[in-house]
Amino acid sequence: MPCSWSGPAFTILAGLIANDNTYPGRRGLPDTFEAQVLGLEHGFEKPGPTTFTWFANRLAIDERYLSDVGDAQDDVAGGNGGGATSMFIHRVGSSVNPAWMSVPDCQIGNLEQIDTLLG
């Protein structure tokens, strides 16, 4: 399931959805994201659809314009359930078996492929 984009030009807004304590400032990424949902602070987590509704409202866009990029089952399930395009990062050597997870809209091997995909 390769990824492709053939739609109109757009602006990329970066955001973060994390169920744990992945605070961007602690990871050397302060002021990187236009919006972030941190499950510990917001009281809801992926794969729940509330996460994606809140996120889309925060960015003032429709959920169908969200892309949920992640390397775990809850990333794919969250994107699918929240109306976003789900992109599964299946890294070489990963122990994640895509056969047991929700079916993503597309699969990439690393984050760098997003640049190529979006041109």
C-alpha cells in the first residue's frame, strides 16, 4: 500500500499526539508543533476519535485532512477511527507485525519518505 498524493497544493501543519509523557520541550523540540494532544494532560488518548476531533478543531481543519503517522497499532487504529489518513512507519528490523494491526491507508519505511511523498 504505497502512499501517493495527487491533490491540490497545501500547507503542512505539524502536530503531536502522544499517550505518554513525550513532551516536545524535553525532547529538544520546543515550539515545533502547531498543536499537540498529550493524553496525560487532555484526559483522552489515541486511538479514541475524540483525540482527532480535538486536534482538527485546534488546527481549524476537517479531520479528513489530517494524516496520522506512526509506528504502532494505536497510531493506525487512531487515524482510521478518527477520520484521518493513517500512515504506518514500518521500519526495517521492526518487531511490529502489520498483519495483526488495523489496515493503514499507506505504509512508509521512514519519516524521510513523507518529504518525497508530499513533494
